[in-house]
Amino acid sequence: MGRAFHLARLELKRYFADRADLAFGIALPIVLFAVMTGALGENAGFRATMHVADLDGGPLAHRILGQVNDSESISVRRYTRDELADALRRTAILTGFVIPPGFSASIESGIPASIVVEQRGSGGDEGQIVVGVVREAARKAVSAIELRRAIGVLAGDSAGDERVDEVVQQLLTEAHHHPSVEVVTDPMHVPEASELDRLLAGIVVMFLLFSATLSARALIAERRSGTLERLVTTQLSPGELFIGKFLGGVGRAMVQSFLLLGLAFAVLGVAGPLAFAQCLILALVVAATVTSVGLVVAALARTDEQAAFSAVLVTMIMSVFGGTFFPTAGAGWLEVLSRFSLNTYAVDAFMGLFSGTGRLADQELELAVLGGVAITGLVIARTMFRVSSSPLQS
């Protein structure tokens, strides 16, 4: 067993001496995380744009667009009719609005008129929210006109239009500053996972998996060159050789995890020291799991090209269908597929620790699945482990 640990130590020394491996396994995920963090922003709120072709140009249309533009999260971008149609056709936008000619005049005269919404598919979440905001702005603007008309009817000819407008404006201003019904937000101060938590967890898990599976190329190269056979002649048994390779892979993954998690905790202040310690324990389980998967790839692949292809394929399937960078809950068939991905359980466990909403002891399912895959992978890899290209020697 001591020889296996010695081999693992040599594997780590070789890893630290390889600048390409260090750049790919450590520097690249750090740069990727920095870029994605800058793009998303930790406190980025909802922002949307109302894409509109105002063919009316009347006062009511101007008032509606002004109310939408005055909201904190929605801006208004104007198009010609042809420009809007072209943007929708090219999928540059998913939702567009058309205010038809004569819109303001029709409403002022009591004739119903519509703002036309043109969408590709459902318009996306952003488009549906903008439609709701525009509908509310139009309702408020038309309500003011109806109120003015009603007051004018009640007042009869004794009141001129200017007096009616003045009274209506006073009523609307008073209702705006002193609403009869007010919705008050009472935030619950409960820690919850953020987009950055998922982003960090996803990057850590994805690169650990890719690095571990891609390392299968090195094992295949050593087998083909006869390095493994020569190691066996040095009183190192195939079992010790296998354990040494496994421990070396786990050690490499833990170095990556420690640096990535340490940087995230230090720079972003993700959580406290206790959470960091629990994350390292979880990272050890994940490292064992992905390393066992890498050994299975090395056992099944016959050439470097097959190992590289398998590493990319496994990583992409696990990442895409495992909710690595986006939640899959409530996503129908995608949620079902995610249950067959290692990334789902690893990312969920990391997110619970990052947000402070859970402890490592609360991640029973995740730890059980990851541990089960690690043990199963080790059994399969050891059964198929060979020290030479000849299928007769193991």
C-alpha cells in the first residue's frame, strides 16, 4: 500500500510540472468564472426592452410608452414597421408591439382599439413580462380618459374641458401618491442559492469531470508505451498500480478543488470557514467519483483519440443534461434526464453548502449517489484494468 501512495505522489509531482495541465485545470476555470461573473453580475436585476413600432404618434400612445419607459426595469426601443418585422424574422427579438395608426383618436372617441403584440412562439419570459407591463400601462392611460369622460357627462355643459381635465388630473395625482391599496414587500431573510452559486458549482464540477476523464489519455499512452509493464516489474502489483493511479487522480482533483473553492470563498465571500471545510469534504467525494469514471474510460478506450472523444462526450452529456448552469426543476423531460447525470447531484450539494441553506449531513441523497457511482466505477475499472495492450495481461 505504501508503494501505491508513493506512485500517487509521483503522479502529483508530474501534474505540477506540466504547465499545460495546470493552465487547463486551474487557470482556465478561474478565467472562465471571472468572465461569466462579470457578464452576469452578482446583483443583476431584471432588465427588459419593449420593442415597438408606433404608427400612431398620438398623445395616448406617447403617454403609454412614457409610462413603460419610466419603469425601473423596462426601456422602450422604437422601430419602423419594416424594421420590427425584420427583427422578428431574424429572431433578433422575440416580442414586438405595433401601435396602429389612429389609435389615440379612436380611444379618445370611445371606439375600441388594440395594441398588436407580435411574438415568436411564447415570446419568452421577458416578452411575457413586458406584455403584462404594457397592458397595465394601457389600462391606466385609458382609465384616465374614461374618468374624464364620465366627469364631463356628470358635470354637463356647466364645466368646460379644461376644468374637467384639471379635476381628473388632481384625482389621479392624489391616487398615485396616496393609493387605496398598496402592495408591501416583506422579504424573508433566509439564505438562498444565487446564480453565482450555481455558476461556481457548475464550473468546479464540469472541470473536475473533464480533467479526470481526459487524464485517461495519459494512462492509455503509458500502457501502449510499456510504462505500466515496467512499473509492475519493480515489485509493484497491478492492484497497487491501480490504487496509485486512482489516488493520483483524486489528488489532482483535490488540488483543483482547493484552489478554485478557496479563491471563490476568499474573493466572493461565498460562506464561512465551516462551509469551506464541508465543501472540501464534498469535493473529495466528487473527486473520487470523477476519477473512477476516468479510469473506466481508460479501461474501455483503446486509443488516445477514443479516450479524448469519450472525455468530451461524457462531460458534455453530464453538463448539458445535469443542470450544471441552469435549474432543471419543473423542466419536464429534462428534469427526468438530469437524474441520470452526476452533475445534478454534485452541483445541488455544492449549492446547498454555498448558500448556507444546508449542511453536508443534509446531502444524504447526493452523497449516496456519488459514492455509489465511485464504488461501481472502481469495481468496473479494476476488473478491466490492464498494464499492457495485450488483453491477456492484467
